[in-house]
Amino acid sequence: MKKNLLKFCLLIAIGFAIAIFTSCENKELKKELACYCELADLETPCNTGDCWDDEICPRYQQIWKELFLKETGITENDFSKYVFLCGSGTSASSIPGVTSWTNSNTRYQIRVGWAVVENWDSFIIQRESGNFLTKEDIESERTPRKYRERLADYLANPNILKFASLESAMAHLRVQTQIDDLCVFSIHFDIDTGDIILKAINSSSDFTFSCDNLSIDARLNLITGEISVDKAYICID
């Protein structure tokens, strides 16, 4: 699973690099790719909870919120203070020749101490062309994620994070890994433990159009202080 996750993250990294290459045209390759390191803002939450599409979205955004409150045990007051909706919408999925379904997708962030933790939630709201599912239908099929069992404790403890700031966490990660050019990438919940993970990658400023680009994926557990590092070579054509 770790290898698959690494491949997925590397694909995201390549996508970002390509996008920035386009936006930074007329600059040197080194400066173009260096832009990539400056994208992540992990301390400023999103400020809109708009729906991206039709009238179905608000209905299921509300269902998502009700289930989220029930699964985490947090109050409406804590939700308004610490949870930030970044947008919701629906999407169609299918297995050709087998089945199709419609999903409700919600992007949101949770402030824990100084960290803004990014997350997505998705659940099926319709199968084939059948009736749209009710809240009870959706709830019966959900498997609550591990972090939701711990969220109330996270929010109740202002000192839950092992590091005082993003800067101190990154400084610790660079020293321990002996990798000086690590760049902030994301903060997310570990899917298995519910711990809060800071992910960093090495700067792409020295990447070239070749297969000699060493990509480093470093992760710092902000709850326990544990560190893990994965390395792989990627190609840029």
C-alpha cells in the first residue's frame, strides 16, 4: 500500500510541476520548477463552503455534516470554530458494462492547534438510475474513519501537537532526515491510526527533463514525532 501511495503522490507532484511550468513560461527551467515549493499554505483555512453543481449538492452536504457531527461527537460550536468547508459536489463513477453510481464529495479542513488538516469525504448517493439514497441508507454503509474517534480529544487539547509551529516541525524534519531542501506539501490524517501527518517533499528546483530526478517523500507524525522517508526516481519528459 505504501508503494501505491507513493506512486500516487509522485503523480500529483508531476502534475503540479507541469502546471507550474506553464504558468512560469519565459523563465529558466530551474526557476519555473522552484515555484512548485511555494504552493502549500497549511495554516490558512479555506473560506467557502459553496456547492459546485446542482440542487442535489446542498441536501447531501447537510447529510454529510450531520453524520460528521455524530461520528466525531463534537458540538455545533466546535464545528463552526474548527471545521472549514471548502466545497461540495457530485460526480459520476462507473465500471463499464457492470455498474454505475453517483457520489457526493466534500472537501474540508480541520484546524488542530496551528495545523490546518486537509481532508475529503465521499459517499454513494445513487446507484444506476435508482432512487437517491436517504441519510439512513448512507449511514448504514459508512465505515467511520479512525481520526473521527479522536477528533474531540484533538480539539480539547491545545497542546496535542508535538511541535509549536510549522516552522519548528519542518526544522526538526530537515535535521533528522539530513535533507535541507524539503518543502511543505500537506497535512493529513493517517488513514489507519488517525494521527496527524506532515508531508514534505524535496525541492524540484534541480529537476531536469530526464529520469534522473530523485524524489523524496518525508512524513513527520505531529502527534508522536515519528519520521518515515521514501525515495524514488521519476522521469520528466
